[in-house]
Amino acid sequence: MSSRSAHETVIRPVISEKSMVQSQGGKYTFEVHADASKIEIAEAVSALFTVKVARVNVLKTKGKETRGTLARSRMPGTTTPWRKAIVTLAAGEKIQFFEGV
């Protein structure tokens, strides 16, 4: 196990249309630390939100190319790649943070 805290493991929740639809079915999406394992993510989510985690799916999002318009920048580049986890909770569990969004 690493010495990362739960707040360092789970960086932020991902708020998008797709993640809000999935949250109705008990699946919640979070941006996570690049080196965090599924076990560390499950422990961090259950510690932060006091819920029981059933499973964790992890994937890496690739950096996308940007055009570099004149308003922002003259140079094209890429966005930062990041890692996200889709956490499925046990039946009957909910995270109150997502309910008001």
C-alpha cells in the first residue's frame, strides 16, 4: 500500500451528462491519481463518502490535439491525459454529493 491519503487518490468527481446518467444506476465517475490501484480507489471512495463499493473500473483518457486559435494561443498543442475510475456501489448505496447536481 502507498502512503497517499484518500483525497490524494480521488482527485475530483467527473460531472458530465454521461456520468450523471450513470449515477442514477449506482455508478459514479472520479478522476484518480495516475498510480492508484483499484483497491486503493475503492478504499478511498468508501472512506470519503462512507459507502460500500462493489467494483471499480479504471481507464486512461488520451490527450486530445488542440488547434490553437488566435483567441487563446497561436501554437497548437495537446490536452493533458488523465485517469478516471468508474465506481459501482453496492445495491441501495448512494453518494449524496451527486444527488443535488
